[in-house]
Amino acid sequence: MSFATSTIGGYLDDLAAKIPAPGGGAVAALHAAQAAALVAMVARYTTRAKDADNRPAIDRIIAAADAARARALALADADADAFTAVGAAYKLPRTTDEETAARDRAIEAALLEAARVPAAVVAEADEIVSLATDLLPIGNPNVVTDIGAAADAARSAAASSRLNIAINVASLADHHASEFEPVLRRIEEILARADALHADVVSAIAR
């Protein structure tokens, strides 16, 4: 299944089914994709004649948000593939020492990839929060709430990715797990920035 061509109903049916994928990792990636789409939408509503002075910044935000959306959508597919690979690795035979060693290597490689995909989602969430933050002061005030919704979706992408990184890292050796420590620290900062942006949007509505 490709998330780019799946219907929303078909995706939700698969998500609700007793099948290995899609799961929480794909959900996190799609949160990021939706956040990027919201940022792009607000930016496209900010191309009025009165926005001419900000047009270079708006064009930059549109291009960056569209690219982030495409990457996040691809990461949803990558997460489903990675999770499927983990399950396949655990099913490999281990009747001999050679088979056991090969299975262990396959599991390790699959778990690493399964952790690296949500780490990449975190990077997308980080950029999207930055784009939304840049957009808020210049964005069309008639759709300012969608900037807040983008912040919330990006926050969910980062927070959910933290869970998916953690569950895979828990089964890895320490020297592999250390690869993800900077990402896990980065998530805390993303959540704080997203919360601050949400609060700024609430303040903008109240004015």
C-alpha cells in the first residue's frame, strides 16, 4: 500500500485491522504531512496584493512545506516497510549457530531502520514548526487557526515518533542506541516550540 494513493477510508481500515502495518509510526509521519500541508495552505492564502512585501518569504515557505509534505508521506511508507522487515527478521530460522547469527544481524539491522525512520519524521516536524513560526507574523489572519493546527500536528508527529524510536532502541545494543540520544533530546525542544506557537495563535485570536 502506498499512502500517496490510498484513500483515507482505506488507510483507516488498515490502521484498525489486525495487521502489522500501518501503525503508530505511519500515523506520526502522516501527522507531519498534514502539518506541512496546513502550513502550505495558509501560505497560499497569503498571496494577496497586500502581501506583496512578504511574497519572497511566502514563496519560500510554500516550497519548503510542499517538500516536507512529500518527504513525510514517503516516510509513512518507509515506516510500514521497516516494521514489516522487523517482523520478518524475527521469523527467520535459528536451528543452527549460523542461522542464529544471521537472524540476530537481520533483527539488529531491521530495528535500526525502524528507529531511523521516526527519527527522520522528527526532523520533518522540526522544520515544519519552524516554517509555521515564520509564517505566523505574516500569514493571512483569516486562517491563523490553521497555523495552530499545524503546530499541534507537528507536535504529535514528534511525540509519537519518540515512542517509536524508544521501543526499537530498547532492543538495540548501547552503541547503536546512542545514535538516537540527540534526536530524543531534540524532541523535547520541538514540543516546547510547538506549544509556544499554539499559545501565540491563541493570543492572536484573542486580539
